[in-house]
Amino acid sequence: MGSKIAYYILILPISYLPYFLLYALSDFVFIVMYFIVGYRKTVVFENIKNSFPEKTKLEHKHIMRKFYRHLCDLILESLKGFSISEKQIRKRMTVKNPEVVNKYFNQGKDIIFVGGHYNNWEMLALGIGLISKHIPVGIYKPLNNEFFNQKVLDSRQKYGLIMRPMKQTKACFNETLDKPKAIIFGADQRPGNPTKAVWMEFLNQDTPVSFGVEKFGKEYNLPIVFGAIRKVKRGYYDFEYTLLFEEPAKAEYGEITKAHTLTLEKDIKENPEYWLWSHKRWKHKRPDSLN
């Protein structure tokens, strides 16, 4: 009952706010989150400090402050997603080079699409069905709250994205749809099992990276494409494809995982404030069995 009240009394009314009021609210939330509540500031600062050891403490704090401003925009823009129109999505999310993947669509070929929690991935989830010829199929981890899980699914799927839980990942690859599909992985979060991950240096730290993109890429030999989201200005984003592997079956072990992770790392280093630093990304340590 509490979830329904929060959704209909708080979240939905916020989502209907015009953008100038939405960002005024975001500015207020930033003051509360950063200066009063201090939401995960210890985690954020440690992640940034360890990722950029060459920078000064003042530079670390500057990145952190800019991150919290972006995070508040991201939260409010995500709430906007519950009511955003197709017209607004098309206006605020543009693709720079659709030809990179359209050639595989014209060949009737599925692709694997990989990205990270960088910039506004929620807007991409809403808009990918409008900007892609492929049928987008997103792999996700269900929320514990059944009501909010369904509301998020309804919101993300309203403009063409199909969502599938992680346990159905393999079934997604065997599924036949009306058109070629793009199976989407967000591959930068902490893997559940560190012994079944590829360990590598990412942002100057020993990091486990989920193996799913590489596993299924090699098994089905589908082109692997990285999707970069770049912020043009507040509320507006560009989306750009980079082909990583056309025939992943030929890649060496770990090569695919390292390639998409280092591609994301490059974007993070260019504009670090847009990555999700509040996530406890480095909670796991390399198991002794992998040393």
C-alpha cells in the first residue's frame, strides 16, 4: 500500500512537471542530498579517489560535487520517464551513427549491445525502441518491490523495448521475433559471483567484470556493439555506436570483456561526473583461487 501511495501521490505528479520546474526541484534535491543528508558521500569519494590517484583531493571533491548535481538530474529525469511523451524522447535523445547497426538489421542479423550506467541510461531505455530498427531486448535484475518493478517495466517498455529478467538471458538468444533483435547488457555493475568474472584493471583498481557479454557473444557469434551516451546539455543526450567485434567467436578469452570495459573507462575519464559513483563497485576482492 505504501508503494502505491508514493507512486500516485509523489512520483507521478513529479513526472508531470514541466522541465523548468523539474530542474528547479533537482537543484533543491541536490542541496538536501549533498549538504544535508550526505547520501553515500564516503562511498562516492573513495571510489573517485581510488579511480584517479593522480588527482588532488580538491579535484576529487570537485568531481564528486558535479556527480551529485548530475545524479539529482538523473533521478528527476528518470521520474519524468513515467509520463514522458514519444515526441519529447525523440527530441532529447538522438543517434549519431545508426548505420553502424542498421547494416546488420538489413542482413537479418541479431546483435549484442553493451553499455554502462553512464549519463542517462534510463532515457536510452525509453528511447531505444524508437531509434533502433532492431527490436531491443533489455536484460535486467528485477526489483524486490513487485509494484515498483511492474511500474518500471511498464514505463521502459512503452516505446518498444522488451525487458527480460537475467534468468531468461539464454532464452532471449534463442527467441525468434518479428525482426532482428538487439540484446542489451549493462555490464559495469558488480557481478554477483566474483569467481565467475573476468578480473582486470578498471579505473586503476583490480575489478571483476561480468562475463555475460563475452559468454553469449562467443557462443552465438553475434556482432558486439558498444553504446555511448553523451550529454549535450541538461536533459539532452547523444547516442553513438562503436562496433567492438564483428565475429566474437574468434576473440581470445577475456578480450571482449576487456574491450567493452575499457571503452566505457575512456568515456568516464573524459567526463567522470556522469558515471554512477554511488554504486559499491569494488566491494569484492579477487578470490585467492584466481591469484
